[in-house]
Amino acid sequence: MKISVIGTGYVGLIQSVGLSKLGFEVTGIDIDERKIKKLNSGISTLHEEQLEEELKLFINENLKFTSSYESINDSNIVFLCVGTPQDDFGNADLKFLYSAVESVKKYIGDKPKTVVIKSTVPVGTCRKIKEILKDYPVEVISNPEFLREGIAFKDFFEPERIVLGVENPENIETINLLKRVYNHFEKKGVPFVISSWETSELIKYASNAFLATKISFINEISKFSDIVGADIKTVGKAMGMDDRIGPKFLNAGIGYGGSCFPKDVKALGKQFESFELESKLINATESINQTQTTWFFENKIKKYYGDVSGKTFAVLGLAFKPFTDDLRESKAIELINILLKNGAIVKGFDYIEKARENTINKYTLSDSKSLGYSLHILDELNDTLFNVDGIIIATEYDFDKENWSELKNLVNNPVIFDGKNVMDSKTLKSLGYTYFGIGKN
């Protein structure tokens, strides 16, 4: 079976390499010639655990990348994995998706094809794509992804469920074709959810919005916890012991970021509006997240110093989550911008080299002056902490593994603002640090 995958971002690249490892002949398609050249040389264009090693194993064997859509002609299945970023109004921008569909049309030919939508799309999109392709021998399937950045390749091979949305859930032939692609997972007992297009599309948005809501909920509780002196870590831990709630996504912090949650929450809210429904909970989830980083700055950092102008801070963590290079909607970057705006000097560090490079590129492209005296991105933790007036934890790495007894000797003022509640406050206080977490006094 021959497969084409359109788009080589997080979803498309993982899908391409994953399917080639399962034994399929895969062609990844992207209009970015620079990415294609790198990928065909076995160089991953994004940081993901295991990905580059696996890419090198299969490239030029049963995996190749190209900027041409011609491979679609011989393919049985075409996966659409292009980005659907938010537009200026918060809606999902589908221009890249529809452009890809138009390109697919040119190479469908007479051989029946199955077009699989893995991109996150508003409810009703698959039906529109089917209408666009109505004059061609094409079946359209919705197959949303549930990959977590940083461990996306692992998630591809260990899915919790596989969702297949089809025009007619009783169309066994169409469903079985995709089950052949995912036969490896069916043998392992991974549950398949077969539904209509609309149900499948909504499953993706509802899942991400619910997880985001859990984060915003615990962050809202953390503010009350701060006032009354309650330990939010214990609150979240005890809540998670209830199997109706579960322990994940109940760690208070400076908010969620990344390429999925922020845009998907906004896009779902916009879909409610398009049907003249008020999405009170979804809007509240977004509102809490938008203000959480500023709340942390005002109520922890600024409250301690009074004025941060001229003060130097080490911001530890740059990407939106650990072990990725993705800066999209990163709360660390948001916090850096707040500090710079208030006259502070920032020294930034991330364990992932590509995250540091992306930060330098981001500020160089947006404002060449930002990487002057006010902002420094450093490769070593010790250099980052040297002579700083405060340390800010902005990404959920296990910073507790560092030797904070020795690191204390590097700083001007041993004070830590833990924006992710990952540090052991008792140990730090015993070492002479002043500690501020979220939901702690």
C-alpha cells in the first residue's frame, strides 16, 4: 500500500516516519524545499525524542520527501496534515488545508483514493472537502491526532484510541481500509471509535478544550489558595485521587501554551458563536489562561521587588513544555516579554539547544534590539544564574535535579519564583532560598 502525507510539521512528520516504520511505502510532501532537503538527508526539522534516529533508518528505503504532489497519483491513501492556525479573529484558518485539497485534485486520476484529514478542523470541514471532491473517486475520512509534543513519536505507537469519522459509519469497506493501515494497533487491542465526520471533528476539539479547562480550573483555585494559605499541590493531588477526576493536568502554573490548546479553545468558542451559542465555560478557560502569567508577575515577582527595572532575572525554560523546541504560545516567552517591558534584564536558558536557537531567532526577527543588553540566551545553566537578582521557573522541567546548594553561590539574591510548581520548596528554603510558588505563601 502506497501512502502520501501532505505536510511535514509535527503531525505530518510523525505520521510519515511512523507509517514507514510500520512497513508502508510513504512519500511526505511539503512546499518548503529547505525542509525537504534536510529530511531527505536524514535531518529532522523539529526536536522530538527518537524521531531523527528513526528517520535515518527509513529514509531512502520506504520513506522519501518531495515538494511535488505527483506521488498522489499512485497512492492509495492521502493524509492531510497541514497546519490550521488561528486567524486574526480566533477562527481556525483553513487556507492551507483547502490549498492542499486543490493540489490533491490535480493528481487524483482515475484510481480510487481515500483522503484522510488528520489536521484539526472545525466541525463540518470534512463534509465541505467531500463536496469539493465530489466529482472524483474519493472517500473522505476524519482521523484526528492526539499527539503530545515532546513524546509525539511514542504517542504514535502507543495511542489510547484511534478515531475514524466517515460519511456513513456503516460503510465497512472504507473503515476496513484504514484499519489495515492501523492493523498493528488493532492487534494490540487499541480501541477504535467509529463515528460520523462531525462527531470525529468534535471529539478532537472537546478533548483539548477539556484538558485546557482542567488547567485553568486549578489555576483559578490556586489564586484563592494563595490568599487563604492553602497548599495547592496537596489540593491538586487529593483531587486527582478521585478516579472521576484523575491526577493529570491539575498542576497549577502560569498557564498552558503550545500549538494546540490555545488555538483549539479559541476555535471551539468561535464555532459556538457561529451557531449563536454562548460558550461560557470555554470562554472562561481562555480568559483565565490569558491573565495567568500577568497575575504571576504582578502578585509574585513585582510584589517582591516593587520595581523590576534594572534587575536581572534568569528565566529557566523557553519552550512551552519540556523536551520540545516549540515556542508557540509559550508562557515563558510571554513572561520574558513582560519583564523586558518593565525594564528588567533577562537571561534565558532551556535544556534543548533548538529551543534556545528558536528563541534567538524569534527575537532577532521581531526586534533586533531585544537581543542586546536586555536579553541574553545562554547555553549553560551556571552562566544563566551568574549574578542574577531572581530565578524564574517557566517550563516544567525537573529542575530539582540540579545542585541548588552550589548554584546559590552564583546569584546575587537567592530567590526563586516557581511558575510551574516543580521545585521542592522545603529543601530550597533549608538551603537559604526565598521561594515563591503558585498557591503557596
